[in-house]
Amino acid sequence: MTAITQPADGTPAAARPAAVAAAARPQPDPRYLALRNFAISISVFNILGYTVLGFEQPWAWFPLAIVTGYTTELVFEVISAWAERRPPRFLGRGARGLYEFLLPAHITSIACNMLLFANDQWWPIMFAVVLAVAQKHVFKAPVYGRMRHFLNPSNTGITVTLLLFGSWVSIAPPYQFTEYANSVFRVMIPVIIATAGTVINAVLTKRVMLIMGWMGGFAIQALVRHWIWDAPLYSALGVMTGVAFILFTNYMISDPGTTPSRGRAQFIFGASLAVIYAVLMLANVVYTLFYATTILCALRGLGWWGAHLLRRRRERQAAAAPAGEPAPAAT
């Protein structure tokens, strides 16, 4: 009988190849997992919205928005690839690569259709979808040596649509998220959405500090507006209990592609968003959440461009300096 040797670490020799293979197996990309779970969550929520909750948009606009978003993403990716002299990112990876490539457009399209209301006019919704997806290929900034989009896609599409057609296009009424739900289910809806969003942001997107900065800053600005400007405290804080606010917090501002990665920067981003929201509220600006997010993302993009131009200027000064003179200090 052949004896089975036992390694020094206590693992049976027969089990070591399987353990080595498991360790060598590539781990799933957290960004892909976050996008996939976001896409599944928002798709299921919309299906329930049209069948159970009381969404008032025509049901046909749901697939129409998705097809519009897919088409826009593919067309502009081909144009961008031609301009940058590279192959399109969805080619060469099969059906799985195409599926992963279209996940952001899927989320953006559904969000625009879910959060905008244009009565029986479908084209403003599709306008928002096209703009939200296409702007990623236009508004970019140099971030750590590569060009990245800096405007939140769905939020930008919604913001521009409201600015252009705000006299007759509005945000979807908040009551539609719970219109046909009974009393118990009506309470459970925000709890379920908040729980699912918290799990995704804590485990995958790692945006917990951003949400803490946003919600903490929101509560503080509500108290300040109450103490100084006599804003009704119930109204100022009551916004945080609505389904729309929970969706905005967990699925809109936590977009990994347009928010900081480090914890302190995330907290500052969330708190800054609350400050901009308070300023817009004092100016009696409507649709404040969406405008505040667009303003903050635009300022962040301008900051990236400013840092890039300053770095380029100092590099040129260092290259042009005579050999005997010290180069300007770099940040």
C-alpha cells in the first residue's frame, strides 16, 4: 500500500493541486460585479414598478429606453475608437464582452426613464438617454494619466432635460414608487431598497464613506437652514425618508466612475454635495438633488483639468530651465 505523505503545513498532498488551482483562478472584477448587481437591482425594481408599485410612464418606454441606450453606446464607441485609432472595446471578447460593455448603458437608460416624467411624449426621455450615454465620450478629464469621464451619466441627462424642457417635463412623482402598495409593503419598499443599496455600496463599490458624508451633511444642512432661515425642520429632514431620496443616495451619487475612491475624498465629496444642495435650496432652485450633483461633478472635472494643465506648465518650465538653475518644485 502506498503511503500518503503529509506536508509541513498540514494540507494533504492530494488536496494541494486543487488549492493551488483555486488560488490561481482569477477573481471576478469588483467593478463588473457592482455593475451587474446594479443592473439586476434596477431592472427588477422597474419590472415591479410597472406591475405592482404604480409607475405611470408607458410600459413600452422601458424597453425603448434600453434599446436607445445600447444603440447610442455602440455608435459613440465606434466613433471614439476611430478618433483615437484603437479597436472598439466591445470587439474581440465575444458575447460576454459585449454584455459587460453595455451594462453602464443599461443602468443609465433605465434610470433616465424611471426618474423622468413627460406625460405622453416619449422623445424627451429618449433625448435624456442619448445625452446621458453620449456625454461620456465628450466630457473627459485626465485622471492619473488616462482620460476618464467625470459627469454622472444619468444625472447629467436628467439635468439637461429638465433645464431645456422643465416647463412641461418633470421628475417622476414620488408617490408612484408606492402608489399601489399596502401599508406594510409601503414601509418595506424603502427598507428593501436601502438594504440592497447598502450591501452593494459596502461590498462592491466601496462608497460607504461617500454616503456617510452625504447623509451626515444633509442632516446638518437641514438643521442649519431650520435654525438660521426658519426652514420647517420636518420638511427639511423628511426628504431623507422618501423612496426617491434612498434611490438617489444608493444608486445615483455612488457611481464608481464619477466619484473619488479614497475614503476621505469620498466623505468630502458627499459633504460638498450637501453644501451645494443647501445653497440651491436657499436660492429656491427646484430639482435640487440633480442640479447639485451635476455642479459638483463638473467642478471636480474642472479641478482635474486644472491640475493637469498646472503639471504640464511646470514640466515645460523644468525642461526649459538652464542646467545650473534649480527646476521649479513639483506638487
